Amino acid sequence: MSPSAPITPELTLPAPVLIVEDDNLVQQRLDLILKQLGYTPDALVFAATLAEARAKLAEHPVALALVDLGLPDGNGLDLIAELSAADPALGILVISAWSTEDAILAALRAGATGYVLKEREDVEVALSIRSVLRGGAPIDPFMARRIIAELQPAPSAPPTVTPQPPEPTQAATGTLTVREQEILQLVADGLTNREIAEKLELSRFTVECHIKHIYRKLAVSSRTRAVVIARSQGLLS
């Protein structure tokens, strides 16, 4: 199903839609997806910060919200909690590069209706929005698998055996790309995602996606842990 196909006639389009996202390229991407779903420009309200979003909400209520978590002046979780408290029936879809269990569970606890990763194709993001509009609760497949794995009972303990020397890990130089190693070095140097994006002339969305891939390859869920593991494997100077 293509996002260019108009949304089904029997499905109403609640408006206005609040889009809370600080990356201009991602804003443009969501603007195009929503217009392809049938929304008109005057039905879309964009905010790049929590403060701007709250100012927009003070002017008029919204009927649907698409919220990023990493914002310049705070965490989108705070806004999600406020929106949910004001209107528990409001559809709130998180569109984020953060892909940890903690992030998605915190978003759902705060009141988010669904969660999709920014790296997904436009059609997948469009389908997640359609699902929210139909009353669904879409969860990114990658995140759903992770959560299901966490909820499954732990296997019974195996018989005691003599421990063997550990095999060398494979998350070494051959695993990370040159760009990922470059970004990881800048993370280790203490730069924020925005500073890394400016230094490498990339969008913050692209940097967040690279960092997510680094997390996955190193089997970690934080910047500090990624740096520690990378140094232990000789990936950082």
C-alpha cells in the first residue's frame, strides 16, 4: 500500500494534527506523508520544541499528535503525559530514532498510542498513522519483538559445566562502518547528536539512525555503554 493513496473515504481525518519535531527534514517528510493521507496544509500544526508545542496547544486543542522524544528543550515524554491527561482518548504516535525498551515503555506509560522508528520507510510511517486514526495501537515490529522477548520467561538454568575462555566478540572494526566509527568517536569526545550533525554536515535524524545501528551492533542501550564496549574492543582511540 503506498502512502500516496488517499485515505479510505469512510475514515475521518481528525484535525488539527500537532507535529512535534525539531529536524526540518523530518518535518518536511511528515508534512508530505500527512498530505498524501488527505490532510490539508491548514490542518497541520508544527512545533520544534516543547515550549512551542505548549504555546500552540494554548491557542487551540488538537485531534492527533505525532511526537518525537529527543527535543532541544526536553523529553517528548513530558508533553505526551500532558496531552494524555488533558484528553485520554487523543491519538498520540511517537516517531523517534530511540529504539530501546525503556524509551518505548516510558512512552506507552506516559499515554502514547503507538510507537514507530524514524528509520522506517514512508509507507510504514503512513500505515502507523492510519492505524492510530482507526483506533489501533501500532508498535514498531523491531521494538515489539524486543518487548516480547523481554516478557518471555527465562529458560531454566543449564547444568553446571566447567567455564571455557570467552570467545572474542565480533563487534569489532569489521562490524561498524567507517561512518559509524567516526560518529562513535565524536560521541566519546562528548559531542551531542546536534553537534555531531553540524560537524559532519548531516541531519540529526541521520546521526540518530547511525547511533541506533551502533547500539544494535554493540548490544548496548546507552552512549556511555557504547563507548566503554568500543574502547574495550579497540574501536576508539
